[in-house]
Amino acid sequence: MQTRRIGPFEVSAIGLGCMNLSHAYAAPPPFAEAKALLERALDLGVTLFDTAALYGFGANETLVGEVLAPHRAKFTLASKCGMQGVKFVDGVKRVIDGRPATLKASCEASLKRLRTDVIDLYYLHRWDKQVPIEDSVGALAELVVEGKIRAIGLSEVSAATLRRAHAVHPIAALQTEYSLWTRNPEIAVLDACRELDVAFVAFSPLGRGFLTGRLPDPAALEAKDIRRAMPRFAAANHAANLPLHQGLSALAAELGCTVAQLALAWVLQQGEQVIAIPGTTRIAHLEENQAADRLRLSAPQLQRIEQILQEHPVHGDRYNAASQLEVDTESR
């Protein structure tokens, strides 16, 4: 299996995003199925597992801790702080809070849920724009000194914010959405990561399910599925994007691979510092994704992909207006 470097860690080029097992899309699978998937990922050579305090409001970290704690020496553990569930009188709500005291308290809670003494890679899940990035990263740097985390990451930030943070403490990884239908990191972030020797971790490399052979039907999405609020999954935009999927499917058929494998191979070939963390709830899909590690696209094939993308530009923003205000990424 290909490996890539994140700070002091050498990890599988295709890791596992664990969010799907507890959060965001369809109803979470039963514990036994989730456990089997996580253990199968280890068997396949996955050495980067990505979770967050937000996912399932702590449930995902609890799951990862319960299943993977006995195998702790075999993988690099990544989690996130700065965006989590907070109890209010009318229920638990998602809150972005980057104050140093909050980040430190979140880390303590995550360590307990994950059943570990140290988190290898700890991301600031969202930059709280009410708090200087220097203050939030400074708090994470103190956690490094205390031995509670080993490396610091950022999620959904611009190249300028990355540089500000990196001046406070070395940033090991920057995570944001990147795929054949979300290429915003190419504006500036990928170049900044190369310049600063920061790993780039691509989440949703399969376009939240669009870049697979199992196209989601927007009308059939569950009520709590976060894609219902994403403009690209609105009926009109989804229909307008189908020719893009058809073009990529035709090329994948020619190459003898699946659309998902084509999409993952493309992401990995965008730079030696790029790592992909697709998520899934099914072992068959996990195995399909990991097999993309062996696929190498030739220059003419990469050119074909660019041609398909030019002929069928993506319709719809990746976030609605409210969610876009919460991120700090460049946009075209």
C-alpha cells in the first residue's frame, strides 16, 4: 500500500473517515457492523483513522475508542476540536468555539472517549472567527507540550490562515474537501501546503457519494441527511450534474475500474503530500476504495478527466450560504 507522511507519521495514502459510522448521512449502522468495518480496515492496511468530537456528538469517538483501542499501536489516530455538540434546554446543538479553555476541555473529553493517553493528530475543526487563530493554535501547542496530542492540524482554512497558524506552531496537516467536483484547494491551499511541508488531507474525495456507482437520489435522502441542505443535491443541480457522472463512468469502464476508484486515484495523483480519507458504512465499499491505491492514471488519462470536467462543469455550491460563512476557504 502507498504511504504518505503527516508530520512525524507515515500513514496509508487512503485512510478512513469514520464520520459515516455515526453522523451526517444515513442512519448509523449497528455496532457489530461498524466494529467489523473498522477491524477490516485494519486488516486491509489502513493506518489513518479520522474522527471528531462533533460526529454523533461524541458517539463516533466512543465507537473508535471501543473498537480500536486494543490495536492502538497499529495506526495514527486523528480527531478534531473546536466544533462539537453542546447541551441546551431544547437539545444538543452544534457549536463552533475556538477559545483555548474550550479546546483543552474538549481534548480531555476526547481522550476519555477514545481510550487513549494521546491523540496523534488533533485538528481545529473550524476556525472560530471570534478568536484569533493564533490563540486557538497556541492552546493546541500547549497540548503538544503536555503530551496530550502529538501534532496539530487545521480544517477548512485558507492559505493565509494556514500561514498565520504555522507561524505559531508547525502545522502537520490541513484538511478540507477535495475531489473531482470540489477543486477549491487548487486556488492556493495546495501550493501553501507544499511550500510549508504540510500534508493535505482530502475529505469527501468521493463527492459525498456523487463520485461512486451508487448515486444518491436527493428525493430519497433521510430527513437528517446533511446533503439536503447542500445546493449540489438540490434536484435541479443534481440533474444538471448527471452528465459529469456519466462521462466519468464511461472513462472508468474503459479503464476497468469503478468511478470511486477513478476519483480516489485522481486525488492521490495531485501531489505526494495528498492523502484521501473516504468514508463508508459497508465493507464491500471499503475494499473497493482501498483497491484504488493500486491504480495509476497516465498523462493522457488525466487529460481526459480534465476534458470531461471542462465539458460538464459542476452546478451548485458545496455549502449553503450559512454554512459557507463558517469556513475560511478560498472560492472561485
